[in-house]
Amino acid sequence: MANIGYIQVVRHCNHFCGFCSNPTTPYQHTFESMKVLVDDFVERGYFGVILTGGEPSLHPELPRIARYARDRGLHVRMITNGWRLADDAFAKEMADAGLSLVHVSVYSVRPDVEERLRGTPGTLEKAFAAVENANRHGIDVNINCVINKLNADHLDENIRHWMTHHPYIRHFVWNNLDPSMGRAEVNQDQYTPRLADFELSLHRALKMLHGSGRTFRVEKVPLCYMTDFAWASTETRKIVKGEERIVHFLDAKQTVRQTDWEHIYNESCAVCSLRTICGGLFDRGNAYDPAELYPVFIDRDAVVEKIIRDPKDPSYEFRSLDDWRTDFERRIAEARAAGPRKPHGDRPDQPPPSMSPGNGPAVGQITEQGLRLFEAKRQSEGRKAAQHGIALERTDDALPPPTNDPDA
Ligand code: SF4
């Protein structure tokens, strides 16, 4: 299986998105603490690693850890806002270090909307420069986009822009807003879209890309809102192929290993033909309305076949529908035998205990220096939040005491 792991290398950022689900924490990584996590992915036989954040390019040792991961055989990727890659020398340094693929996140090609969503002026020009630089230095470029209330009506306009002005970009990823964590949790009303808000523009965008031969993935969107392209759902692909995902969060959650891709359903989902391969409604924050879900009656196995026979995804083991069914039924029986999933209590931002491996390596550490930087950042972000009329994320988790201080 083509498992790909995530390492949050920092948790601070030079932008200030009102729906950031992974905002600043006092945890910090050294090269050594990241190296342990890379080694763990190698031992698990993972295909690649995604360096993410916060804004990962702000870690001074990012090129070094990218090079180390590449030398250990991992496909190295990064999710970035593109601000630093707009510097051609940095883009070249990352290419030389082994960065193979960069996901540049852009929410809207309308400058006023992008500025409002980023809480920072001038980010769009930087993102455009970043994709040009990365492409020039041989790094594959994907565009990531968080679907939210402000861009829901023009996802297709974004795609038209990319296809016209940056035709070398061949793959696009959408994430519907996760309203359960960080600033997204406390600003749900401002940013969480209704599913119906983006249904049409998403469909137009996917149709345009598909017609042009480009590829895409869509995460956290129930299949009834992307029926024609159900095979492109990240959750559905993982359910069909039995894949897992490990995320090393640089916060109190630490490591989360996700093998269960099912979320929330409503009663009518019981009669839906796609129920067994649909991730449902991703909502641990009670921000979406399950009444928006509606059953569909299309051929499930046609969706499955598109996934297991995808020539651009050569890692999957079972290529015939019969073999897939046998494997899928075995996995369902194992999940039933393991019993129902545990609820995650009154903290929707915390994953259920069943998703944590528990005995993994420590993910970063809190130092005296990290705490000082965190407090300073918190103050400056408090001022930005007031200026933009948004709330600052909760930090009511009990922080563990500092573990050491390399600068002391
Ligand atoms: S009705 Fe339910 S199971 Fe069917 S596609 Fe929608 S969310 Fe998925």
C-alpha cells in the first residue's frame, strides 16, 4: 500500500488564517527528533513523508531533514503557503535537498478573498512565484485548497486560473474545512460552508480538470456531494484500499494513526448504495448539518473498479473485483470483531484513543525557549485576531512542563 506519513515540523506560521486547524503551540522539533519519525516511517515500509506545519519552511533544518528522508528512500513532499519558495534560492535549495513534490495551498485566486482568508496582504503573488520557482527547479507542484464559506462559490474560477496561467500543474487537492480544531473550531460561523454552498462550483471544477486529463483528490466531502467523481474521494480510496495514515502532531495529540475513515451519517445513509465506501460527513465539531446528506443509488462496484484499476496508482495489491471483495469483507469482519468505535468525549479536537498508537516516539518537545516564543506569538496573534474580528484558538490543554532547554 502507498502509505504516506505526515510530520508537523513546526506549528508557527507567517500567515494568520482564521480557520487554521493547526495553530501555534510551544512544541518544537530538532533535526534529531524529526529523524526518529522519518526512521519510523522507513521501518513501517511507508512510501513517502509529507512535511507540514504550521508553515514547515520556517524550520531552519527543513532542507536537512528533507535530504535525510530522501536518502532513506522516502518520497519527500511538503505542504506550504509558498511564501519562502517565492525566493528562488530557497526553492533551489529544497529541490537539491530532495523535495519531489510541493503542495502549495491557495484558497482563492481573488486577491481580496485570499487576503481576508490569510489575514496577511500580498500572499497571492508569493504563491504564484512559489509555483513558478518550484516548477523551474523540477519539483512537482500540486495545489491544495481548503473549501470554506468565502471560496465555496468559485472553486471553478480558481481552476480556470491555474489551467490558464500555470498549465504545468497537473494535480489538485481539496480539503473541506475541518471545524473541529484550532481557530476553525472557534470561528465556525465565519468559515464553515454548507455542503450545498460548494456543490456546484466543486462539480464544475472537477469536470474541467477531468476533461483536461488532470487528476485530483477531494477530502472530507461526503460522496453525495461528488457522486460523479466518487473515485477521487481521499476517504473512499483509503477505505477501498485499506490504507492507513500516521500524523505526527506537534501538540498534545502527538501521534495519531488513522485506519478508520468513517465519520458521521444520517438515517438515510442506510439505504445509500455507496454507504460501505463513503467516509460520510467529517464533523467532530457539530458545525455541519447531517440533514444535508442524501442517499444516492449508483453502482458501488463501478467506483471501486476505477480505484483498484487506476494505472496512476500502481501500489494496490488486488486488481480484480472478486479479490477486492474477499479482502474487503475480511477487513469488515475484523473491524466488527474489534467492537464499536469509542466516542471522543467532550473534546472534538482530540482523536479517539483508538486512533493513537500510544507507544510511539515523542513528537518534539516543550522547552523554556519554546514557551517564550509561544507566549510572544500568542500576544501578536491576539492583536491580529482583534484586528480581523476573529477569535483566537483555545489553549486550555494542560501543557506538560518543559523537558529541557538547549539554549540555557
Ligand atoms: S448519503 Fe450518506 S453514505 Fe450516501 S453518499 Fe451521502 S454521506 Fe455517503
